[in-house]
Amino acid sequence: MNIDTDYKIGHSFKKCYLCGMKIKSGIAWVVLLFGISLEMAGQATSPFILIDQFGYLPQATKTAVIKNPKTGFDNITSFSPGSIYQVVDATTNQSVFQGAPVVFNNGITDIASGDQIWWFDFSSVSVTGKYYILDVTNNVKSYPFSIGENVYNDVLKHAVRMFFYQRAGCEKLARYAGNDWADGASHIGTLQDKNCRLYNKKNDATTERDLHGGWFDAGDYNKYTNWACSYIEAMLLSYLENPDIWTDDYNIPESGNGIPDLLDEAKWGMDWLLRMQEANGSVLSIVGLSGASPPSAATGQSLYGPASTMSTTSAAKAFAIGYKVFKQIGLTQYADQLQTAALKAWTWAEQNPNVIFHNNVAANGSIGLGAGDQEIDEGDVARRASVRMAAALYLYEMTKENHYLAVFETGHTVLPLFAWSNFVQQYWNADQLMCLYYIKMDGVSQTIKNKVETALTTGFNKSDDYIGKLGKDGYRSYIRDYNWGSNQYKSDYGLTFYLLTYTDAAADYLHYIHGVNPMGFVYLTNMNNYGASKSVTKIFHTWYDHISPAPGYLAGGPNENYTWDGCCPNGCGSSANNSICTSEEIPINQPAAKMYNDFNTSWPLNSWEITEPMGAYQMAYIRLLSKFISEKSNTGLTNTVVPEQPEVYPNPTKGMIYVNFTKEPVHKLELFDAQMQLLKTQTANDNFVQLDVSSYPSAIYFLKITTAHKNYLQRIIIQQK
């Protein structure tokens, strides 16, 4: 096969799309740019045949996208697909399906990508296995992919584990984090999170608060209340929407405690949020942290911002839905604590409706307290009202008191869905999802429910967006704007379509993130050991400025508004700074969906506009991905061993618990209540042990089983009646 002929590289030099530099074309450039793999005794792996690199569920619609670049950095090559495409079993190299690709949009170049596109449908292939797509005429193939019920299970686990890596104040032992990302607990030194002071009273010890825990919000290490609340809410909604898929084996410190690890992660964030609440019910707005790599090397002072109406309302929302979930799983005392916190926060916010705090402005001396401003602008009446309405809906579910429900039912008309003639848009996704949540609630006004349903149906069916754009995007995943955080918008659209019962369309947005995109990237970091062939390898992140990032971070995605700093190429203050402008490739003047590069360089190249991760992006993706997990399974994660478990019965029990473990003797049994307070200890040295619990009231408990080599934690239920 002649690469220069087949891919039509016609010039010895091409102008790079990235910084005006010239580059050589030819085999070396194609291999570097597109990741072409040449195999001695087989086909080349083509960058022009795009599939979900993790794979597909057996009964799903399956469509490969074939591209021929017309505009953008990759138009130095071209590709003309053959008329015969096969799905080939990667184990036997036998064809299991054959068909022809179908040209998209009569061959007109797709605007968002700059590509001419074909689709190859192979939905009829449903047998579990590993496959690739073969272009018979050109003798090139796609990356391999799998078909099976569990193709996304470990992907989900790594995506959730991103929050473990983002934890502040948590030691990341190698057994959980892996050797490359092991680190001590960060931001717990002198004048850091456990002795955090008010931002404008750095030397006043009377302002100290213990605000340890929580998550780094993004590539910076700051912790923002409004945004953290939305991540907690999304975790808990993800659980409620499909509780049976969430397992307890994600290889985090809480794994094996009988609680799904997603909820353990949500509780990590919730515990921090409880520390942020003041005695009067108000909730502090932000904790600004210093940066270093690794995080434990950061030594700068931690500072917090004061409470605001929106941070407190957001917290009320998180506390209230937290009550619902944690009560459901039996953590009654914790749920009651959240209920009290929710009511206190709501009361304070209602009594103080106009408390504003912008954390990164000169006017109040808060410049540098956070990389972004957590405040919802006081002029944005609709967004402020929507947070209050969402909190009120969860408070209504918690209390069954109609005055909370009335907050939505009397105030919903301020939302764009109603104020702007059935307006729906990617920037108002949270409010649209809130409306979808409302119409499924019990006890609501049928009149208003009908009104909301009609507005949603009308809005989503307009011709210029959402349902009206199905089938109109070459990569099968239309969004209106490739703005900052476009991968979140992809996930938001996908979730919306899923909730509207357009399941195939929802899956296409997942496939986009998994490799069916103009860049051919899996937009999750370092997933090549977990099914991907071409993951992103760099993100803008303080920790990962000199090492490769941990697996599972979702990069922000293509940003059509990205550009280098205005000082480039020659006005950045010094020759050394100027040289950074042309130090690596950056996306300039590309089609919107190609405005991406795999890099982590700060000023003046400002890679955060493209590659920075964020909890919001991550949770939008996790919530979408969770809809395509079909069953529980044991983990395939490295550093994780799933041992044979002791047999504990009966469960529920009225009086006696029996523990039988044939693998090795049990040395000790410890009974804990739901808050992990030790109630009873019994020593032993036997494979069969019994414990009398007849004196304890009906509730959820935990039994810790200790052997010579390992501890096991089993959730048990005592039912005295």
C-alpha cells in the first residue's frame, strides 16, 4: 500500500494550522497527526474510519462514521471510502457482516467538522466479541472495538474515580491511586484547610474554620460551593435514575463498605458542604487553595469567602436531595442531619435573598480567591430563580409541605422555557432537566404539569435544535455551539435525548466522546489500557503539568472561541515568553469541532480553554454513561482484588448473625451502627462464628469481619418485628 498515493499527500511542506509553523508532510507526519498504525501482515489502521473505541451494547444501533477531510488541519490528506465494508471478528479475522457506506447529506461538507462524511450501519451484528471495520477496497481498518453487555462498566468506574483523584485532604495511597498518582493528603498543613481563614482577614485567627475535604473543582485546586452542590446533585440523581448499576468495587478507600461507591463519593463532597455551613444556616461560598504538583506539595494559605444567598440556596438543594438518597439506603441519622441542614440553609437564604459575593473582583479585594467567579450574577434573575426552584422541589419531596412546591408552580414562568416562547438551549440545560423532573413528581398541579409538558414538547421539537437536528450532524451528535466545555454540552444533549426516550440518539453523543469525532480521540484521559486506542494524554491541570494524568478525566473539548493570549506572538514581555507562543501546536482557524489539541500549557497558550477538566463536565458525562450500563459486574480495574467474601446470614436477622468463611479463620467481629460507631466486639479463631444482636433495635448496621490477611465490611439489617 502506498500511503502517499492512497492518502494523497501532495506537497512536501504544508503550513501548520497551529502557530504559522511549517511542517513536513508524508508518512511521518501522517503517523504523528492521525495515529496511523502500519501492520506488517495486515491492513493499516485508518484514522478516517471512526467507531466507539470501547464498543457497543449488543442490541444498540451501531454506525461507523467515515470521513474525508475538506477543511481544517487534516485536509493535507483525503480519503475515498470503498464500496464494500465488512465487520471482521478480530479473533478469527473472519467477516461477520458486509455492506456499503452511505454518503451523508449528498456529500456536502459538514460545517461543524469540515469533513465529507459517510455512515456505515452494522447494527445487525450483536454477538459478544471483539471486532474491527474493514474497508475492503482500500485495505484499511478501524480501531478494534467490543460488543457486549458490559463494554462501558469499567469506563464508568474510571470516570467516577476522577473525583477520588480530585479530593482535597485525602491521602491517595498507591493501592487506590496507582503508583504514578500516589500522593499524601493535600492542603492540611499550617494555615490550610483545617485552619482556613476569611479571605480579607488572613491574620485573624478568630475567623478560622475547619473546611477540609471536598474536591478540586477543575485544573485548579479551588473549591466552589455552588458548583460542588451541582456535582453532588448530579451524583445523587444518577443513583436515583438507575440504582441497581452502582457497585461497591471502584477501588477507592470506601470500597467494600456496603454502600455504592458513587454515594461514598457524594458523601465525601456532602461532608465538606456540611463543614461550610455556619451555625445560622448560611453556607460559605468558596475555599481558595494554593497550587503545586503533586497537590500535597502545596503550602500556601487557604482562604474562604463569606456566605451568599446562592451558595446557601445551592447547599439547601444538595442537602435536601441528599436526605432522600441517604435515607433510602438506610443511613437514617446522616439523612436526618442533612434534613436539618437543608431547612436551616433554606430559612437563611429566604431571609437574606440578596447577599452577593463575587470572589474574583477588585471591588471587594477578592482577586485571586479562585480562578473563576462562583457567584450567579445578581442581574440574572432567571438563573437565580431556577436554583431556588430546584431546591424547593427537593424540599417539597423531603417535607411534603406545599409551600415549597408553590415556589416552582408560581415562579416557573420566569424561566426561558416560558418567558421566551418555549425556548430551549444548551446553556439552560439544568433548568430544562428540572422541568422534566417536575413532571414526574407526585402531588404536582395537573394544570401546570400539562403546561410544562407542552412547553418542553414544543421547544424540543423546533427545527433548529434538539429533535429538529436529529440526523443533520455528520458525527450524529449535534450541538448548537462548540463553546468552552463542549464535551459537557455533548453529554447534556445526550442525557436530554435519553430522558425524551430517544435512546439511539443519546448513545450517539456517548460515541462522540468515545472516538466518533473529527479528532478521533477518546476524550477521556489515558484509557488505552481499558479499551481505547487513542485517548487524550494531556489536560490542563496543576497536578499533571509534568506527568501524564490519571485515567478517566473528561477533557473540556473543542472550543470554537479558543485563541492564544493577545500578547502572542511577539508582545508577551520577554523573548522567553514570546517563544512559548510558537512552542507547540495550537488550533487556530479550524472548523468548530476541530478546535482541539492534546496539550497542557498555561499562559500564553491558555490550554485551559480546551483541555481543562471540570466536575461539571465529568458529571454530565457520568450521568449519560450510566444510562448504558446494563448490569452490575466485578471490576476490571488494576490494583483491585475482589476476594472471596465471607458468608453472612440470615440478613435481615432478628437475633443471631452467622459468619461462615471457608477461606481462612475469622479473628474478630465488630458491629457498627449506620454512623460507624462501634457497638460490639467479639473475638474468635474459627471459620464459623456467631454473633448475638437480639438486643439492638431495627435499623441498618455494619459488620466488620477481620481475618489474618484482610478486613471485610458487610451491611446487615436487624428487623425485630
